[in-house]
Amino acid sequence: MKALRVSKESDRPDGNQEEGMELTRREELIRAAVDLFSHYGYSGTSIREIASTVGVSVSNIYHYFGSKEGLWLSILEYSVNELPERLNAVWESDLDPVERFRLLIKTHLTASGSHQKETRMFFIDQGEVSQKGSRQNKIIQTKILDIYVRALEEMRAAGYVRTREVKMIALNVLGTISWHLRWYRTDGRLPAAKVHEEIANFILHGALGPAK
């Protein structure tokens, strides 16, 4: 008769180890998807390619994310969702209106720069996902826009901005930041902090200029 082997606690991963393994696999899939989406676009990347890059079956993506778009939305959630909170913290500071606006720009650049591939991905793919994905992306972008509009309204009330079209200025600011994030390369001759300072100066020069 074969002896029945009783598993010891040390023979199998505990709950924390299993949770860590799950988290690692999920993170691996997200990292692979970011690389592929940012390079080939949403439509140009298949679920099979993402799974193959990590060395797992396609069923893993369905298990963790439900679909390719679910994976895309998960990337949006972890990389962009916190940005409105960080910008709002700057907005609520006691700085001078102009310095607050400068810090908004630099905070936006720094936070988004740490997720540059993701930012490029959303810039390219925003028209390729379903209404649900587009709606969620738009909600986040609207929150960000509102913070800039409020900051510019405050600057206008203090006499720093002469035009009433503050929303137009805010959209131009976001456009400038988006294009920088799409094309900036970390191996350039200038450090990121210097680049961010120059962009903030450029934007402020335009925002504070006389209205035509």
C-alpha cells in the first residue's frame, strides 16, 4: 500500500505568495501590452501577441482583464487615474496664481513622463476603443482640463491673463504637453527637469501675453 503523503504548509505557497504570483503575472501582461500598444497601436496588437510576449496562453488575458479592451482600460486606470488628484493637490496649494500654474505644468509633465509610453498609447489609440473606453478616457481628460481652466480663471481674476477665452488657452496648454510627451526622448542632451522648466516658461509666456 502506498503511503499517503500529507502536504506540509511549506510545500505549497501561502496566500500572500499566491497573491504575489497573481500580481506579478498581471503586471507582466500590462507591461507587455504597454510596449506593444505604444509601438504598434491598439488595432495593430493582438491578444495572442501580448500573451506570447509574456509566455502564457491567451486565456490569461481573459482571466485577468476580460478582453483586450479590458487590458487597455486597466492600463488607463493605473497610469492616468492619479493625475487629476496630483494636479488638484497643486491647485489647492497656497502659492501665487502664476507660480501655482507653473507648478501645475511641471507636475503634469513629471507625472506623465513616468508613464510616457502609456501617454503615447492613449494619444494614438483614443479613437480606436469602444464608447466605454473613450468615455472613461474623456472623464479623466475633462477633470484635468477643469483644473487648468480654474487655475487660468484665477490668474485672469488677478489680472495676469487678459483674455476671457481661458478654456481655449487650457486646451492649447494640454496640446503642448501632449505633443511633448509623445516626442520627448529621455536620452536627449537636456535633463527632464530643464526641459520641463523651458516648457513651463514657454506656456506661461503665451498665457500671460496680451490678448489680440
